[in-house]
Amino acid sequence: MNSLVPLFVIIPLGSAFLMAIFGRIIKGFNKVLLPLALLFLTYLSIKFLLGAEGTITYQVGGFAPVAGVPIAIYLAVDGLSRLMLTIISLIGFLACFYSISYINIYTAERKYLILFSLMIAGMNGIVISGDIFNIFVFLEIASIASYALVAFGIDRQELEASFKYQVLGGVASLLILFSIGFLYWRTGTLNIADISTQLPYGGIFVKFIAMVFLVGFGLKAAIFPFHSWLPDAHSSAPSPISAMLSGVLIKAVGLYVIFRLFFNMFALSHQIAMIITVLGTLSMVIGGLLAIGQWDIKRLLAYSSISQVGYIILGVGIGMLILSRQGNTAVASLAIIGGIFHLLNHSVFKSLLFLSAGAVEFRTGERNMKKLGGLAEVLPVTSSTSMIASLSISGLPPFNGFFSKLLIIIAAVQAGYYLLALLAVIISIVTIGYFMKMQKFTFFNRSRVFWQDRNIREVPFVMCFSMIILALLCFALSLLMIPSLRDVVLTPAVNVLVEGLKYTNAVLGY
Amino acid sequence: MILFILCFVLFLIGLYGVVTKRNLIKIIISIAIMEYSINLFFILIGYIKGATAPIINDEVQAAVFVDPLPQAMILTAIVIGLATTALLLAIAIRLYRKYGTFDIRKINSLKG
């Protein structure tokens, strides 16, 4: 299984290359190749998720360590990476399948699919890489592809959003590169596992590097004080791309790397854990409150992403706080399970919401809720899947969002952070509020029934298919609460984080 | 040490430009300045005074070599920087065609 690891980067990168060459010559080549490639990746990642145990390492070039010092670039696939790979491939496949039909409203479908494929390659690369500079390179591949995709509509709003995203993303990348240089200066190595053994505990340098990393990846993940680009970029992109950006990219590029570095590379420190938790709480509250006033469907969803990312960080941050003061490990892993489970759930229901917003836009050409209404009768599939996703994100049983929020809140209460638990409950109620507003004004408002007269049909089968699969996943992921299933999917990912610096032993093998 | 401080000052000049300038092209130039300061920083990390290039053959027997890894990294970073700058400029040109100005105060169709 070790030799299969590089395929996660090779397949999307290779298909981008093939599409660039043959896509122009053979008609329909792109639309067949990319979904098949992503379907194969989904199969491969699920096989990894269910079949593999422990940490799988792969040394690029096959250079063995010399005297215990790793020389080759390491690829390390552990529980957390496997979960992220599954999310990326699955959501990527569904969004790509949806795009086959959706892309007809744009020209230049070849370029769109090539960029899509490169974005997947970048994200997979980040997740499997065990080398910090490699993470930077793949991060730039994913980011540059997403900058171009945000501007894909080349109209006023798209260009402006893309420029804003590029400037902030560029500054974030430079801060990350700066701190990578700093780390290399202090430790003389780039391997994450090796750095964690070389890095001195505490000290002003380590804190400085940690803060610069947090700002850099916080900008990429759109945590509260750095969130200003997200609503513009995510609402201006084509809808399947919004689904990828909100559902997967901010997690693979931002959250995953934050968790990986702060649990597995830096020794846990109480101050950093406190900063992460506070920022998570603030983004949860402020994202939720800002979402209420939005009238553009996709903008509302984008603000809701900030809020839900706050939940994820809150869950993991509470776990980090408990671990950093050597508290009860069981409560810490409960909080982290809540956070990681919410990450998985959010990628499912937020991509579903963006895809259904895209279906509404595909048929009506309108995103403003004030001008929509009464679409439930003409778009039954879109309406019902969007309803399922809205209930799920608001945290109503029996959907998956309920269970992950419940875990986070229970963990917060058990750890004694009553204020955080209360805020999580209040923002959950706010979430129900703004999603019911979206449902009412888009799909149900009967006072504006004129959309029914305009001869609108349900969206084509390929678009419905992706939405139905995601809606079924909203139900199916609730089953992860059953302990035996949870042990297969979530527990390995959580153990990687809880065990912290044991990552080094697992990767380097000593 | 003075070189590291100057390098950091260059970084801050770039950051100042990104935050305060109102012209798209000036913002892009500021990002480029930040990028160069980081490239310089990497080169400074690997540089050792009086050391030779790390090529081992019969003539060169020096005990001290400069560290080649930061140079390899920075070559990658320069290529990435080229891609980002090219994309930024392409978007800036498109924006100019739509709005007829480079002033970000007048490019404000997104609000809220």
C-alpha cells in the first residue's frame, strides 16, 4: 500500500496534463477523464480509510535515512490524512460531476476542468506531505488554481473578489514562507517529524514562529480577524467551485495544517491553545451574526462557513486547552472528535448548500433572495436537498450536524467552559434563524409565485445526482455516532492529534 | 545581524505598501517587495562567510560549504512568485478594462 501514496498527487496532476494536450483534439475527453480520475481517487482513499492502519510513509526518491537523519521528502499518511483525503476526493468527485452540466453556462470548460484538477492535486499534496516546504508548494498550487477559478466569470464582481483574495492569500503565503525559513534556520531541517525533535521547548523564537504560522494559515482558513476575503471570493466563484472552496479548500489548506503543526510539530502551549480557542469562538459568533443580514444566497452561505469553521476550531481548541494543561484525555478526545466530526459534516452539507444555490442560479439566473420565491414547486429536488442540508447545518436531529455540535457542547460543559457551551448553543439557534430565512425567501415564499410561470424545469440529472448523494450522506454520517463505525473513521484521526508528538516516532520509525 | 534586520525592514515596507496603497499596480509591487525580502532572508540563512560552493571534487577541498538547500527552496519560491504576480497583473488588467481605473476606492461593487 505504501507505493500507492504518490498516486493521490500523480493522478490529478497527470489528468490536468492530459486534458491540456488531448482536450482540444478529442471532443468530450475532459468531461469523461476528470470524473473517472476522481472516482478512482475516491475509491483509493476509501480503501485507505478502511484498510490501512497506523502511519504509512513513503520516501520520494527512495533515499533511506542516514544515521537517523531523514534525507528524502517524506509523504506520511496517517488517520487524519486519510480522513482528509476521503473528504477531498469524494466532494471533489461530486462537484466535478455536477460541473459537467453546470459548466455549460460558461465558455472555456477545458480550462475550468484543468484548474479544478490542479486544485485537487494541490490539496491532496498538502494532506499527504510530511515535509513543511512541500506543504507550502502544494498550498500554492491549490491557491493559485483557486484564485483563477474565483475569477472565472470575468465580470466586475468576480475580478474584484479574486484580486482581494489574491492579495490576502499572497500575504498569507509569504508569512508562511517566512516562518518556514525561520524554522529551517533554527532547526536545520524541513521534515515536520524531525523539526519537532529539534525544536526547543518554549522560548521566544518558537512563540514568534507559532504566531506567524497562525496568522498565515488563519488567513487561508478565514478565521475571524482575517475573514474579510471569504464572503467575496466564495460567493463570486462558480457554484461547484464555491462548494469546493467552502467545503474542502479552507479545511485542507487552513485547518488541517493548523491542526497538524500545532499538535504534531510544536509542543502544546497553553497560550497558543487559548488564542486558537478564542479566535474560533469569535469567528463562530461574528460569522453567524453577519450571516443574518445577507440577502445574496451564496454570500449568506459564505458567512455561515466562517461561523461553522469557528465551531470546528472551538471543538479542537478545547481539546488543545485540556491537553496543554495535562487534563482529562477522555474529555480532550471527545472535544477533538466533535471538531473533526464537524469538519467532515460541514464539508458535506456546505457543499450541498452551495450546489443547490448553484442549481437555483442555473435555472433562474438570480441570487438575490428578495427577488426569488416559490421555487419549491418547480425545483422539487433542489428544494428538498437544500432543506435537508439547512436542517443539518442548523443542528437538528437526526441529521449529522446535530451530533457533531452535541459532542462539542458536551465536551465544553465537561471541561468547564460553560460560556463557550452557551455561545455554541446560541449560535446554533442563530444558524437555524438565517437558514429558515433562506428557505422561506428562496423556496417557499408564495407571495411571489411568478417564478412558476416562467417555465422553469428541474435541473438536469447529473446535477440532481450529486445533490441527492450529498443529501443521503447527511443522513448516513449520523451513523458515525455508533462506536464501532466511529472507531474506523474518526478515532484514528483524533488519536493522531491527541497523541501529539508521537507523530515523530510514527513517521521516522524510531 | 544587521542584514537580517534590513531584510525584515524590507518586508515591513512591502507590508506597509499592501495596507496603505490605493493603486492596484502599487499593491502588486508591494507584494513583490515582500517576496524579495523573503528570498533574501532565505539566502542569508544559507550563507556562511568565506565558504565555497558545495561541489565536491578533487580540486575543492574546503571544509566549509554554504548550505545549498535554501537556494534550492528559493528557486521554487521564485517560480511560484512569478505565477502569482502574473495572475495578479492579469486580473489587474481585466479590472482596468471593466472599471477604467486602478484606484481601489472606485472598484467597490462588492459590499456587506
